[in-house]
Amino acid sequence: MPETANYTISKLSDDGSKLFIDNKLIVNNNGIHWLNEAYGAVKLEKGFHKLNISYFGQIGGTTLNCFMQKEGKEKQEISASQLYYE
């Protein structure tokens, strides 16, 4: 995170998905369903955080998009340039 703040994290998925930050479940959009967006709120300190996403697709389309919104700012899709693999 570029700075310490409160963030809303959301995931748009067709069928089940869960998003964890630092091993804590933040967004639960699990189950078999049509395209649906689910939200979670978290305060994150400046710096790197462990991000884990689980996802499955069963019937219909396959969509998975992740977004974050800093308090008071516009929602933005999480881009590959914001991710770091160790």
C-alpha cells in the first residue's frame, strides 16, 4: 500500500472466490452464482501485504476482477504493476 489508510476491497466474480490479505479473509464471494461483486473493508499499513485469492468457475462465464478503494478516493482495479511475487 502506498500509505496507511482504510480501504474497501471488492471482487467481481462468476462463481466462487475469496480474497485474503495477510491471511485474514477480507472478501467472501464464495458459492455458485452469476456475476456478483462482494466487498470487505480493512485498514492497511503502508508497505507490502500478502494477498491470496482462491477462485473456482463451474457454469457460465469465468470472470474475476479485484478492486480497491482508498477512503475518499475512486475505486480502481488492482493492476499487475501493484503486485509483487516473492
